[in-house]
Amino acid sequence: MKEYEKMTVKELIDELTNLGVKFNKKSRKAELIELLQAATKDAAPQAEPEAADDTKAEKPKAEKKKKAAAEPAEKEKSAKPEAAAQKKKPGKAVSSDTGYAVVRTGGKQYQVSAGSLLRVEKIDGNVGDSIELADVLAVFDGDNTKIGQPTVEGASVTARIVEQGKAKKVIVFKKKRRKGYRVKRGHRQPYTALEVGGIKL
């Protein structure tokens, strides 16, 4: 304590900064001395526990390494059954009844299966009419998969027109500032709702 009292304020500030203690630079000499004493008291007993902490830290690190080494092996074991299950699933899920096809109509592609409903770009026809979509890009039927280049030869999808309608209105608004130019237009895109009957190969 006597040593600190002999030190100047500048020396005390340097000492505190070396110890990494935060303090107010406008504080008085007495306050700086108290901070320095507290810092030196805290620093002295911490030296011994740190050594103990190091040994504690080493043990978890070693345990973590063991766990990390064991985890990849477990992941590999679990990954093999999952991969096998994934390979089996498509064969079970897709059969001749639940086969599906990828069809192109109106410049868009759709995945269709027997009994599915979908909205496509307008196709001419009345409600209840049956149509045939000949632009079939791929057919998936269990293990039997056919992918066209670009279409599958002889494949077609039959469907029935369920509805001829218009989508919700989209507002198109144009304006040019300071020119008195304002245009507001609405647009409802026409569509055809289809119910897929079946897929022919």
C-alpha cells in the first residue's frame, strides 16, 4: 500500500493499463490505488486455480476427441441403413397404379399422376371434354423409368377438362411523374383445370 501511495498518478494509470483493468481516467489517486490493490489481490489467487482449470480443460478436450472419433463411425453405420432404405422406398412407393409422368403444356412442365388435378394455361375445349397431352417428357413406373430425348415416343396422358376459368385479377399501374401520364389496367389470366385420367406408354 505504501508503495502505491509513493507512485504518481501517471505511474498508477500505466500499472492499471498493464494489468488490463478498466478505469475512469478522471478518477482520483485514492480511487486508482484501490483499483490497483483489488486487481493485484484478484490476480494472485487466480494463478493457482488456473493450473487446476488447465487440467480440467485437458480432460474434456480428450473426451471430446474420443467422441469426435466415435461419431463418424456411428454416422457411417447409420448412413448405410438409411441409404438402403432410400433405395428401397422408390420401388415400394411407385407401382403401376401410382406411376407418374412429367408433361409439358403451355410452355410449363407438370408432374401428373392418375386422378391428380392441375391448372394449366388455357386449352380450347368445353367442360367435360377429354383431351390427350402427347408432350410427355418422362414416365416413372416403379423400376420401369423412361426419360425422353426430348419426349417419350408413344407416351400420352389422357385428361378431362373440369373447369375453364380466370385467375385472380392482377393490377398493372403505370405512371410518369410530371407528365400527367397514369394508366391502370387489370388482367385475369385464363386457365384450364384438368383431371388426369391415366398415363399410356
